[in-house]
Amino acid sequence: MSRQFSVDLTNCDREPIHIPGSIQPHGCLIACDAIADTVIRHSQNTAEMLGVDENINGKPLFDILGSEATHAVRNALNRTNDPSRPALLFKTVLQSGRSFDIAVHRFEGNCILEFEPQLSDPTQPLELARELIGRISSIENIDSVVKHVARLLQALLGYDRVMIYSFMHDGSGQVISEAKREHLESFLGQYFPASDIPQQARKLYLQNTIRVISDANFIPVAVTPVFDASDKPLDLSFAHLRSVSPIHCEYLRNMGVAASMSISIIVDGELWGLIACHHYSQRVLTMAQRIGAEMFGDFFSLHLSALKQTNRLEAATDARQSLDRFLRIAVRAQNIDAVIRDSIEDFARLIPCDGAGIWLNGSWTFKGYAPSENHVPTLVDFAKKVSEAAVWETNQISNDIPEAVDYAADVSGILIVPLSQRPRDYLFFFRREMVRTLNWAGNPQKTYETGPMGDRLTPRSSFDIWKQTVHRQSLPWSDEELEIAEATRTALAEVVLHHNELLVDERAKSDVRQRMLNQELNHRVKNILAVINSVIAQPSGGGQTIDQYVSALRGRVQALATAHDQIIRGDGGGALMHLVRTELTPFRSIEFTFDVSGPHILLDARSFSVMALVLHELLTNAVKYGSLSTSGGTLSIHWKIDEAGNCVIEWKESGGPEARAPQRRGFGTVLVERSIPYDLGGESSVDYAPEGVSARMLIPARFVTLGEEADAIGLNQAVDSEEVEASEGDISAARILIVEDQMLIAMDMEQILRDAGVSDFVTSATVSDAMDKIDRFTPTVAVLDVNLGTETSEALAQELKRRGIPFAFTTGYGETAAVVMQYPEAPVLQKPYDARAIVQTIERIVG
């Protein structure tokens, strides 16, 4: 324990339990330097337990353990870099002839070795843990698996009592499962105050998932020296022998508990609960038993997390199906207000609640329990203040609205879902007051009595049932329920916005808002595509075949992104000429000639996406094997409208290697031949003549519109390779600031810069972080994502412009994004990223 730190109930929340300066006596501990060469500290029972001379500190480790055991320890240290998962050595014989189980880990420059006498065969507990994992792996209900785990762990470890208790939103816990000896009283259903587990202990439970106390009456064994030459104590956060707070030991003794063990239950990175094992006599677990319990606990945490995710997915699926049914009705409705009000029962079934209410265009409709009508205006005014375009919740509304005390019995919990971008219309979910008597295991207010040792937990006062009645509170709203509420907000807001605009006949405003909705959808979809693009581009560890697969798949994703962007900008479709020009752009790195002509034809969204993939596959094959794979090749693309109004596209390659039909039908071949007939009901054929590949594609008339510019638009040019090379400058000396809130997309950008030779760059996810970094790191150029979750990069762009630092934007919104329009001099890079475009853009800026 640190110097001059006396522990009592007034300061136990600040007790430095990770540096107690001592260990439990059922093992011994040695701390060495970082390379496990020289002993620098040891527990005072080391000499007696290991059978060595008492003069230990300063000696080489092999003088204490022997050369063979020392070699095994150093090899074990090289196998692990995670202190929470120490390397284990079972049945290790030291030069003294004594056999020990050893756990070794490295932390804060110290190699820490923990020795426990080898008492049993290590394989038996591990096999038993494996068997128990098999028993719970098939249980698909959370309540059932929690009950089974308590019984199985008691059978595995033989403790007198095994409890599982979960933490609530305020940090308090409830015993939700229990297995015990028949003569013991039951703690099932009791609540434990949050103060029973101080914050520093919760932190350690996350770091070190298992904690064993072999004897609550143990006399701590000091580690000598307590402080090193730099006046620092030894951090034992990850040591299983770490000594225990005297407060906690007294707590156990007051309960009659002589030995205990706890296993952390961690779900989604947070401490969900604990498995607490109590024994009413001393109980020493072997290292193998402890590791078996730890393995079982880890699996239980993962299994519980998977079950919770499954439940969340099922609830979200049911909610989505209900919302889809509503939307199908709403899009055909003439009176959307009536449809929403008539659907209030359906909304109430989306989330567990006792009532629901809708405030729409100044009118109130409710179902079930709700505030009386005279209280609704105050509630709506409050909603306008707290839920601006986002859901808001509380399970104690009387804390926020004083007059809510009047209806607290009927409504204590409220979830507010705004239905429009402006503070006007709302959907409310209500929960009743949950008047309940909590069986607290100890007074949660900690009004302690003074016992024989001063302000301590006097006998039984720390665990006697303490009754507390909770008023004016409802069950809290879960994360899953808030996700469903957000999905409901998105769906209803779009419907209400659309119909309100039609009713007031604001066509101009409607066009602007619809385009904003389209751009939001475009941003989200293209961000998803960018994430996919980033994931598939990460090194797979395979050979050439994997690289080819990644390259092909990445190209297809890029083609879809291009098509999607044109669909959004073109109000649901796009020009065939624009698509062809866009698809030809990436292949300007080779000397070739291409001839493109045809009338101004518009394709609808469906046919546009299909043709984006087909053209991409044909161009990729032409570059790899056909006319564009060698200098001097020619590609001709012509289209026309036939007598039936269909669009006929002719593709012809020449001047390349002799064409040959593919030996196997891969995905690309099947996509070219089948996607147009299958998706559009058209025609598609490919001929592999020796002089070059030719293809004919027919898009049915129902997907085609002849534009007003009916004259042929031609494109015939030769591309000089010197022009291309001139655009590929060296950016390796650039200092680059990347601002991107999606981790995988940021990693993709970093990899592109590394491949281009750039080593001096920093990455930020928020504007504030980026502002801090540019005070210490002066970039030559910055790459800014326009939309950063809840904020934009506008403020950062203003500051960079003030400092004279050039920048480029990246966006999924398209070039019409509001922030982009304010800086016409800044280049715009579209997501998903294209490595060549990024490098060339940066080169132009810094050049």
C-alpha cells in the first residue's frame, strides 16, 4: 500500500488496491527487471517457499530458480504481451527440487513471477471446464443459461455458494441466479448497493477477470522493498496473488465467508456483472482450477453477449417489419395524420410500454396510460427543449418536470421520439411507476455504526436485508429500445415531412428537402461501401489468388458507388454516356484509342446499376487480356435505339492479343452474360473472335428514355502515356492531416499514403482533436471528411484557410454538399476512395 494511506469507510473509494505492497500467503512472488535477468523485489515468504537463501534481491534469476526453470520462464515471457493473460508453467521443478505452478507476465517494465505449490494434475480442471462450456453452448435463452452457469460452476469448483449478479444502470447489482448448500440462507433476488464495489475495483475487474481469496483471515505477506529506487510501488493489477483490501476482507468475515472467488462477466467491453463464489472455510484453488474457471467465465461472457445480440436483432427485425407495414400503408394514404393516429396501437407494440401518445399538428391522441390532457402542453414544451431531431428518455420524469408528480403513478418513464426536423410533432412512449420494495443487502445509504475497529462494517450490518421502497421511477429504457425508437423516428420523420410538404404545396422546398434526404441516404450508403472497400483491401495473408479476388471485388464496389452517385444526382437514374465516360476514366494509364458514340439516352436506376457492373467487368477483362492490355489497342462502344424503343449497345475490341474464350466461367463472365437478361429481361451475348472480343447488349425500352439532346455525342482520342506519368508526382515529403470519423476508412487512407511513400501524417476523428493537433503538427496539406457524425469539418476548414494550409474534401454527399460549396478552390474526393485519385490530388495541391 502507498505511504501514509490509512483505509476506512470514508476513503475506501480511493484506496489504491492495485499497489497493496503485499500478497496472499498461499504463494510467493518475485519481480525482475524487464528481461527477467535480475531479481529486484520479492515477497518475504519467497526464501522459505522456494527453498533458497534469504538474500534474494540483486541476484540473477537463475541463481534462484536454476538454469532450466529460468530458461522456461524467459521463453514463456516471450510468448505473451498481454498482462491480463499471463503465461503459465505447470509442474515446473526448481533447482531446489520443489515443484511449482508459475504464472509470469510483464507490466510497467517489471517481469512478475507468481509461484504456487503444484497440488494436482492440471489437465482435470481444464477438461472439466471444456465439458461445461459444451453444456451451455447450446442454451439459447439468457435466463436459462444464467441459472445453469451457477449450478455448473458450483459442481466444477465445489464452493458452498455460487451467485451471479448483474449490474443495473446506476451501478447497483441484483443476485439473478444462485446455487448453494441446502442449509444456507438464500440471497437470490437481493440488491447490492453500487458502493459495495468501488470504482477502482470495477476497473480491476475489467482488467483482471478472475479474483481469488483463499482465506479472508490471511496475514498479508509484504513485498520488499515496497518502493523502488524511483520511489514507485510495485503495480500488482494483473497478479492473482495480489493482497486484498482490509475493508473487503472484513466484509467477507462479517458474512461468515472464509474464502471467495469472483469472475467478471464482460459484455460489449463493459462490466455486465460478476460470478461470486463463497466458501465458509478456507479454500485454496490450484492454478489449473483457476484457469479452468477463467476459461469458463470468458466463454460465458461471449455466449451471453451473443445471446443479447441475437435478442437485439430479433427485436429490431420485428420492429422493422412493423414499420415496413406502416410505410406501405402511409405512402398510399391521402391523410397521413389520420394514418399515424390510427396506427398508435402498432407503435405501442414496438417497444415494451404501458401507453403511447402522439402530438401531431397540435392534436393529441393516446393509448393506454398517459398524462391527462391538461398536462400535455407542458410535456410538449419540454419535448421541444430536450429532443431536437433525436430521441430522449428518462425513467424519472418528475425530476425534470415538477408537475409530473401529479401523474407519477401512471407515468414515470417517458421516451420522446420527434417526428420532424423542426420542434413540432412527437411520438411518446410511457411507463408506469414501478413501486417496488428492494431487498438491499445492506443499507445503500451507508449509515454505518461504529464497531470495535472504528468506522467499520460491524457484524451482519453489511449484509442484513435493508428494505427500500422506490417511488416515481419506471423501468429504465434499454439500448435496444432506444435503437428501435431511433429507427421509428427516421421512418416517421420522412413520411411526415413528405406529406406535410405536399399539403402546403411547397414544391420548391420539397425539392430541396428531398434532395437533402437523398444526400443523407447517399452519404450513409457510400460510407457503408467505403467501409466494405476498406475491409476487403486489408492484407489477407494469402497469395496472388487472394490479391486478384480483392482487386476484382474492390473494382465492383467502386462501380456500384459510381452508379449510385449518378442515380442520386440524376433523380433516380443517369445518362449512359456519363456512365461510359466515368467507367473509362481509370483505364487512362495505357496508350490506347477508344471510340464512343450514341444518342443521349437516360437509364433508370435499376438498369443504370446493372450496366455499371457489366461495363466494369468488360473493361477489366479488356485491360487484363484484351485490346487494352497492350499499346495500340482500340475499343469501340456504340449504342442506338431500335424500332421497338430498346437500347442496343455494341462493344468491339481490336488491335490486342488474340482473343480466347475463358476456360472456366467465373463470376465476371456469368455477370456479363446473365445480369441483363435476368435483372432487366433483356439480351446479352459475348463473342470471342480471334481478332478481338465483341459483345451485344439489349436493354428493354421500359428502362430507357431518349433525352432531349438526340444528336450523337462522340468521343475519339488517343491518350499519351507521358501525360499520365506527368500527373503522378512524388508526395513522400508531404506532411498530411487526415480527418475521418470512421476508423476503417481512416485506416484505408493511411494505407494509401504509406503505399505512396508518405510517413509523416496524423489522423483525427473530431474537429476539436484536429484543432489541437495542428497546433503541434503543421501539415502541408489536409484531407477533411465533410461529415463527422454529429458535426461537419467547416470550422476546421475555416481555420486551415486562415493559416494558409491547403486542403481537400472527402465526402459521400457529392459535390453539392453545403460545406464543399463554400470552398470552390478545394478539390473533392468521392467515397469509396480511389488510391490514384487521392495521390494525384495531393500532388497537385502540394505541387
